[in-house]
Amino acid sequence: MPQLLPMSRAARLAGVTRSELQKKLRDHNIEAFEGKITVSNLLAIYPDADLESDPVFERVQQIKADARPKRDYSDGWLPDPEVLMTRLKEINSVLMRTKSSLNYVEQLLKETLQRLSHARSLKGEARLTVVDELRDWLEHKISTEMPHHDPRAALFARDAFLKVLAPTVRVLSTGHEFFVEGRDSLLEAGLKAGLHLQYGCSSGNCGSCKARLVSGKATPIRPHDYVLSTRERDAGYILACSWTAVTDVVIEAIEARTPAELPIQEIRAGVDHIERLADDVAILWLVTPRTNTLRFMAGQWITLTDEDDNSAGYPLASCPCDGRHLQVFVRRREGNRFAAAVFDGSLATQVIHVQGPYGDFVLREDTTDPLVFVAMGDGIAPIKSLVEHAISIDSAEWMHLYLLDEPAWSTYVRNLCRSWRDALDQFRFTLLPAGTTVPEIVDQLGADHADVARSLVYVAGPGGRVQEFATDIRRLPDCTDGSPRVLLHEQ
């Protein structure tokens, strides 16, 4: 039975993004088996991968500072992080050499058995001659042909090291997988990976994030006030917000897969700060209590109500990986008293009532199709949330964001989009001049992507322009049959 690697782990072992690996599989006509790839296929795609120069080690440098023992442990409980990492790397090297030798010996045993089977069919001197030749052959093989480098062994050792640094968690009900790095709890790691796990307070008080440990080993990393019953503990239940993975684990947890599976929540949030981008546009940052964070999907919207009972609805501009720090774009509009409170400063000291989330303009996570985002006007808010979530789950073959420019976006929005482009190989960003018409946007998209019909296109902005885009894109040569799939958010 060939060894199968989950797609996410295979990408890490090859030192590439998951989307890049998936593109390679398609280019080589290699099919994944239930989201997994064989070791031999991985090595066939990346035969020249430098498994000795491991980017995993480089990423680990970022969490070294957090590797020190907690204050309540005695000095010397762990060696200095630099020393610890050096020792682990040496163990990894020994493991690779050992595994390489084992692989070679295993192959020798198979060949030896084949030769012995042949010897059994002989008699007398002929048999003795074959046995003597077999002995000489084995001595030669062992003394002169022991391997110095075995790609399979290097992959095995690297995988083992990765499991120490970042164990894999698989959610039984959905099959979704994610890594646990640094000091993250199971919940924190899952949210960072873009999963919509059920939780409430995220601090060990409510018990909403209860999960059953099906296999593997987990350990608590912080105390929690919620008390699990004896029956729950015996059944393997833990709190995902307060436990982390020690080894690769499989858990049984509640995970929302559609907007309808997320409950409408009511939360009292404080104003963190307000940043003015222009005279008529501001970014409002809200922070929820630690015991009551917001569960939402990228692209959804919420209703905000201030202490004077002024209400307004806004798309969330933040990533669902952090349900405590919420971000919305607020534009000054005549008759909108909530927006007026944002701009006159009276909102800064108030407690805001948050209700939601609403809407089904969300990322389709069950596909690896290319993604096109078109943001016009205030459509930048939900598009920003979608892009950040798409980056976190790293499943799309490529992404391209088209932003219709306007003076209000100042350097904040433009620089944010450029930072995504500079940091991600599979991400493109096009800033369209102010005044660009919808047909001109469609023409630009068609010129950039001849295969746009196989993409998912997310369009957000003023209602009339969004509908015009949905109609106009059908005139592109490869879109006359109803492709691509276009998802709309009208404001």
C-alpha cells in the first residue's frame, strides 16, 4: 500500500503552496486520492527538491521566542530555543540517515529472498555455488553501495520533524485538515486555517467549542472554567480553545459549512479606534469581549446599533479567523445618523450592539478554481474579507483582484492590495483608474484571462454597476454558455 500524504502536508514537504502543488498535479495529469497524494507522485513532480534546505526550519525561527518555558516552570526546564532547534535538526539528520539505511536493507531483503527462492530449486554443488555467490553479493552491496542520499528517507525525516513542529488536525465530519503551530490551541489554529468551528467565548468559559478526541494525543495549554462531566471526559471530550495537539490528531467537532448553519448572534462590542481615510470614508475597528466573539463567514454583513439607537448595516471587512477584532468601512451618507456619529467622534466612547452575521456572499471553499475579485466603491469591504480568507485557506490556483480606484482609498487600501501581490506568487492586483466603466473592466478581465470561464468571480459594489457587470461578462468569447460563475454583492 503506497504511503499517502494529505495535500497540505505534501505541499509543505515540497516547500510550495497548496495551490501550486494542485496546479502541478493537473499539469502532470496526476489525480489525488481523497485529497491525498502518494510519496512517489510527490517525488516525481519535485525530483530536485532540496530536502536538506528545509523552509520549515526557517519558519520555526519566527516562533522561537515563544518556545521559552512558562514562568511557573523552573529555570533549565527547557534548553535555550537556539540550542533546542539545533538538537532537533541534528535528530532529524540522524533519522534521515537511519531511514535511508532501512529502506536500502528492505530492498536488499526482497532481492535476497528472490535469489534464495532460486537456490531452493537447485541441488548439490549448484545450490552451494549459488549460496556462495549470494553471500559475496550481499557483502559487496553492504560495503560499497549503502546509500548516501535517499529522497524517500529525506521526505520521511522531514515529515517526522514537521509533525513535531506542526501536528495535523483532521475534523472527522468534514475531512478538513489544518496545522497547529507555536502556542496555538486547536481552536486558534483551526480559525487561522479558515475553518468555521463552533465556539463562543474562546477562553474556556462557555464550553461551546467542545470536541471529541478520536485519535492522537492532545494536552491542555491553559486552565478553563468550564467543567467537563465525568462522562464527557471518559468519552474523550476536550475544549478546543484550551487544548493543543501533541501528535497528529483526529477530532469530532461541529463545523459550519454554509451561512445557514451559523447562528444569528448579538454581541456588545467596544470601539477600538476609528481611522479616517478621507473626509467621507472611515474604518471602524470594534473589539468584542473575550467571552463573546463573533462567528461569521468572509463576505457576510452585520447590523450595528449605537447607544442612541442609531442603526446601520455594514459588510465585515475583516477575516473570520479573528472573530474578536472586527472591521467595517463607514461612508458618510446623508440621513445615516450612525455614520454621522462615527465622523463627529461621539461613537468613540460608546458600546455598540452587533447583530449578525447575514448574507450568503461567501467564499466557496469546496473548489480549487481560480478566483477573480472585482471591488467597486464600498465593495472593497466584503472583497477584502474574502481575499484574506482565501489567502488563509490557500486552495485557489490563482487569485486576481480588480479594484476601482477612488481618492477615498488613500494609501491604506492601495498598499494593502499591493502587499498581497508582493507576498503571494499566485496573487495579482490591478488598480483600475477612477472613472473606468463596467464594459472596460470586463474587457480588462477578458484580456488578462482567456480561461476566465473556469473561474469564480466575486463582484461587490453599487447595485446597478454590479448587475451591469453580471450581464456584460457574458459577451466574453468563452462565457456565452453561462460560465463563469458570478457571485454578486449589491450595496
